[in-house]
Amino acid sequence: MSGLELLLRELRLPTFVETFDDLADQGERNGWGFRDYLQHLAEAELEDRRRRRIERLGKQSRLPKEKTLATLELDPLPTRVRRVLPSLCEGTSVERAENLLAFGLPGRGKTHLICAVGHELVRRGYRVLFTPVFDLVQQLLARCLSDFATPHVSLPHQNATQQMDAGGQQWESGSAWQHAKSCFMRSESATKGRVARARAKSSTNSSRSRATIASMPYGF
């Protein structure tokens, strides 16, 4: 490995290392100057970084790989949805901090549509996370139970026969879920109380600006 390659690796320019020889030969054939050669190297490095970033964001998003815009059937979608789809894929709703709500009967393509938009946003460099609702509920229940159980106590499931609480008392599956529900309700009540106090405090200061997040429901 030459001294130049070592320096480029130290600077964390892997694409420079891979392409500087080939681009040098290409520059000699095409009569490039030093600035042209350096510009082509920089463009190749930036393009490769962008590609690797999109690949990383795609893996982190957990989006189903098969539900893309290319595989989405547009004909069954309502006219209004087809009309706003390009702007959604460009990320305009993200920049305006708008919510996107898709509702309708099962099998109408809601999940495919949302995933397709998510894939397009990833291609434009936005961070996306695809999470099923049941997974969110499990996380909320686990968060609620963490205040009442030891780290060795697992989240009760409907098929479980019994679990142990922090004091060693046995729970039947029904009472365990009642306890989880009670924890969730108390957490929700506490959250509503904090929101109400924050709104009351905000209303006393008339000079403070208020932000509104718009919702965009589309029926199927």
C-alpha cells in the first residue's frame, strides 16, 4: 500500500482510494487539469457516501422491501390520493411537520401506499421508521410495567399461566393484563395532566407563538 493510499484512508476517503488511479488514467486521456481531476474525485466520494447513507437508512427504516412505489397499483387509489402522491414522496409534508393518516377497509393498499412513500423519503435522505401498531402497544405496556416490576419480570402475555410481580406474588394471566391496563391508564392520565398544565401555562403568555400540526386524512 502506497503512502498516498495510507493518507487517504487516514482521512476516511475510501472512494478516493478506490478510484484515484482509474480517474488519473481517464484524466490523462481526456486532458484534464488538476482541478478537473480533483473535482471528479470529490464527486465520486460524495456520490458513494450518499449511496451508503441511503442503504443505511433503508436498513434502519424496517420498511418491507417489496412494498415500493414501483410495485404500487395506482388505479385502485382515489383520485385525490393519486394527485398528492408525488408531493408526499418529495417530503413536503415532512418539511411542514404534517401528519399523514390513511384509513379504510382492509386490503385497499394503505400499508403499501405508506411504505412506498417511506421508501421514496429514504431515497431523499429522510429518516423513516416502520413500526406496527401492536409493537407500539407492547412497548407502552412494557414501559408502564417497568415502574412496578423488577428487571427479571417479563411482560405478561395472554397465553401465560402466571407471572411473578416485584413482591413475589403470583399473577393469573387475566389479573396481569388488568394490572398492565391499569398502569397504562395511569400513565395516560398523567400525560394528559402534564399537557393540560402546559396549555394553561402557554395561554397566560399571549406573546408566545403557537404551532399547529395539520392532519391529512385520506380515505380508501
